[in-house]
Amino acid sequence: MLRRLLWYSILLSGLACVPAAASDSPYLTKRQQLMMLAESNPAELTLWKGEELFHEKRGPKNASLEACDFGLGPGVLEGAYVQMPRYFEDAGRVMDLESRIIYCMKTLQGFTEEDAPIARKHSSTTHTADLVALYTYIASQSDGMKWDPPMDHPMERLTRDAGEVLFYRRAGKMDFGCVSCHSEQRKRIRLSYLPSVHQPAEWAKAISWPAYRIGHGVVRSSQHRVRGCYWQMRQAGLNFGSEASIAILSFWTDQARGHVATLPDLKR
Amino acid sequence: MYPWNHRTVMVTALLALAGVAGCAQQETPERSRGPDPLQMTPEAYAEYLVFESGSFRLDQPVQEGGDARQRMEQDEIQRLCSETRNRPPADVAARIVRIARESIRYPEGGIQLGDWRKGAELARSGYGYRVGHRNDDPDRTAGGNCYACHQMDPDELGYGNLGPSLTNYGELRGQGESVRRFVYEMIYNPHAYFPCTNMPRFGVNDFLSEESISHIMAYLLDPESPVNPGIEPGEGERRGL
């Protein structure tokens, strides 16, 4: 208790000179309390589980994921996530990190779509999904780096450009598109400040998934975020790891280019 | 036995080739099926992603009947606003306003105000018509979720600001025929006044029933509603009302 109080007093005394205080972005500054709490982000527990799972020999082929190529060579994790989505020759398509982990769980470890480690895409308050844990660990190896998704392959560029079209595409029973909530700064839904796609500094923080979502009590992924957006928009349900989901991720990552990723993050 | 013709030979040869290609890789590239995206424009590829790629659960039943495919198909206003990124040039804006005006249907017996207490609940509720991993119950009344974007009752602190404040809306404008008509039209199809607005078309899209609209209108306009607590003398003039 004393130790915690000490921590808070240190944090409070340091508050006046937190760099984000200089920002005029309410999305960033109104979350000051979150940034204070980030010193003890519960996502670290998920990260540690992911680290163990990554090195553990698992599946019908009794192999670890250490040989998985996330775009920078087999086993290279540092900086891999901020350079995704990316076109992978072996798979013949553009993949985000979550899809790539599944690909390696299939090819290296021999798991199938029906096996629990792949079938279970999201965590609940009573169970942390293996996939989320692995994703959190691998993403954390890009913490503090700048988003820099590759645009060398024509499919990477087409995917990004189609993602931009989807971002502005209004449909569904409420006429919403991503643009409805994420194109202006200082806008809120209820009390939540919304990040704008045109403000790279706040956008870079906003797309920093995985994040421990306080309201959910678990770590969530970018696939979980984009699924929730389509659900709230009253459009059709978006499938996990689908081409459309990766197109949106490709556009949103490109919009954060050159700005720092917080991995894992802490969100409302 | 079927005789071997040119087509059968071609198909067999292609299948054999595909088999060889499949052996060379551990997983057949998903892109080897279907058309070549690199021949498409981003716009065409985006439409392909929505309708052809299996990205969305298009076959899922939806609350209004039919399936989720119809949720993804754009009508003209959705399409025009998407293409112009919500900044339609004057001629497109005029077209949108015309389409919107023609879409509005009025209640038989005139535009009446309902019960503001029920309106207060509907203004706070974000329930209704969500589909996908979880489906909203079609038997539960859908809300207008006004507070997501508008301030209304000044004592409700959890309001959004994507739309303008509506506090004292009725206090400042009264409840006359022309005010009721305008408010009804704004809820029914706001593009009639603000082409490519972010606000949903609650009437055209059958999101809110006629009755729900009347309750929300009462919440906005009824002098007894907490949305209208009153204003300082002279405020109306200062705001040009």
C-alpha cells in the first residue's frame, strides 16, 4: 500500500512535465490518467504468457514459433510489427500480425483452424487466448518504434488504397463509415474523445493495439477493434483476418507512419 | 464414359498444374483463387472485398428481414457521400437534397409530439440492429442514441459533440407547426438540409418507428422536458432566434 502511494505521488509530481501535456490533442491529453496507470499495464501478464508460448514446442509437429518469419527474417521480432501489414511470398497475400501468427501455427506447429489455440481468437475475463498472448508478446518487441508499413509490393499498395476506400465507405442501417467518427479532432462519442485519422500523433497512439482495455478487463487486438467498429456501424459482421479487415489495418497503419507506437497500450 | 474434348483436356491440365504448384508450397496461396486484384482499381478492389472476398458475413439474417448483404449495398446518398468523402460539390449536394426531400414520408394525422419521458430513454439508448458476433434482439425497441453526439438535458454529463448542442431546443424555438415539421424531417432524413451529414437517416432507414420519433421529438420540444430548463433573458436574441 505504502509502495503504491509512493508510486502515485511520484507520478503526480511528474505530471506537470509529462511531454503529452504540451499536445493540444484532447484524445492524448484527456487520457492523462491512463498514461499514469500505464506504469503498471496489466497487459504485461498477457505478454509474459505470450513469451512462454512463443518459445514452447507445441502442436502436432512439436515445434516452437522461433522459426516464424514476420517479415524481417525467421525469428526476428524486433521492429517486425510496426512494419506490418506486409505481403508474404510464401502465403501469397498481405497479412497482419494476427494472421501471420496463425499461418505459422499452422505451417510450423501443425495446428488446424479447429484446434483451440487457433479457433479461440479473443480473450474473456476468465481465459486469455493463446493468440492474443502471442500477439501481445510479438508486438511488444516494437514498443517505442515508429509505424512504418512497407509499400514496396503492388499488393501492399493496393491493399492500403482499398482500405482508404473502405474507410470512407458509408453503408448500413445508420449510414456510417469509419470516417463518421475518425475524421475530426476534438470530437467525442459520449465522454470518449475520438482519434482523428488526420492527426498522426494521436492516430499512432489510437492504433496501438494490443491494448489492455479497462472496460473489458482483458487485452484486445486490432482485429477486435475493427470488428467492434463494424458492429457498431450496423454493417455486416467482419470476419477475423479477412482481406477487408487487413485492408483497413493497412490504411490505418499507413496513416500513423513516422509516429511512435505504444505496445502494449492501455485504453479506456 | 464421357468423350475427351478440348475443354476437358484443358481443365485436367490446369488441375494437374495447380496440383504441382500446391505441392511446392505448404499452403496454397489464397490469392490463386478468384480474379487478379492487381488488374483492379482500389475502388473496384474495395467492392470486391466487400461482396466477393468472404470478408463479411453477408448471409447472416438481419433484424429487418433478409440478410446482411443488403446492409452493405449502398443507396445513392450513401454512394455519393462516400465518393465525395462527405464534401459534395454544389451540383452533387443539390442532387442529394432533392433525393432526400423526396424520401420523406409524413405521419397520417400530422406530426404529433409523443411522451418526452419515453423520448428520454430512447435518446440514451444505443440499442438496435447490430449484427455479427452478437445480434441485437429485434423485439427490443431500437434507440436513437442522440446523446452519443448531442447535448440535450444539461444535467446529463455524458454527451458527445459530433453534432450541435440541442439543450433548450424547444425553449428557443417553440413547438409550432413549422418547428415540428423541421425537426421531424431532420430525424427522418437530415440530408434534406445537410447533404452528407454524419447523422443517420432514422426515418428512411426504418431505424426508428413513427412512434419513437414522436417521443424523441417531445423530449426535444416539450416545455416540461428537462431538455428545456429555460434560458437567461436575452439569450434568444443573442443567438439570433
